[in-house]
Amino acid sequence: MPTDKPIQRGSWGLEVGEPIFLQGHEEEFVKRAEQNPDLDISDINLRVDHQTLRRLPVSRGIVFNFKPLFTPFMDFREEPFIPELLLKVLTEGKKSIMDYKGTVGVEHKVLPTLKEWAEEQRRKGWVPGDWKVRTLEEHPFFPGWRD
């Protein structure tokens, strides 16, 4: 990594609550793999991390920084296209990536909810009946993202 080219990237996951950092041996981290039947859907958040990495010019060390942003999962009910997009990612995404992201602990709650919301959005006309679930080819966004 050269010193004059910092890296920016994003990462996402579904989390219970708003944990900033969990070690693999911590109880809360271990619980991520368990499906708690009493989990309240309102306790689930989409976490998006804005990450930056930069190599220092003298020591050659690497500085890593991240800014976590949490969006309540419940907000997606009112976001056209998002329930179907997220449903597709969670059900068709590469298993190793979904395992890494720890989605198994919330899937039993979010998958049926996303399906319900997607159907509701189509019934309301927020999503056209003939829309094929995908992001736009020219942008990593969904139809209507400018609005």
C-alpha cells in the first residue's frame, strides 16, 4: 500500500443493537450465531461501516479508521425496493460471506418480514409488478434513488 493512496471502502451487516466492536470470544459475539425466538425485529439494525486505511510515510505503519452508521431495520418498510433487494442478497448471497457477516442470528426474523414488506410495496404500487430485483446497471443504486 503506497503512502499517497489511501483506501476507502464500505462494509455492511445486520446487527442486534448497536455494538461498536465485539471480540470472537465475547458472549454477545457468540450469540450472533443463535436464533433467539424472542428477538424483537425493532432491535435489529443495518450497520454500514465507512472504512479508511492509510500507510504512514515514515513508520510505514497502517492507520485504520471506521465510522459505523446504524439504520433501524424497521425503516426499510417505507423504503421502496429495499426489502426485495435485501431479501435477494440474504437468500442468494454467497454462503461464506453471509456466514462471515453473521446474518444467521437474525434471518429467522428478517427474511419473513422482508418478504411481507416486499409484497406490501408491490400491492401499494411502490414497486412495479414487472420489476426484476436488481440494482441499476449504471449505478450501485435502486430505481428512484435520486428521489
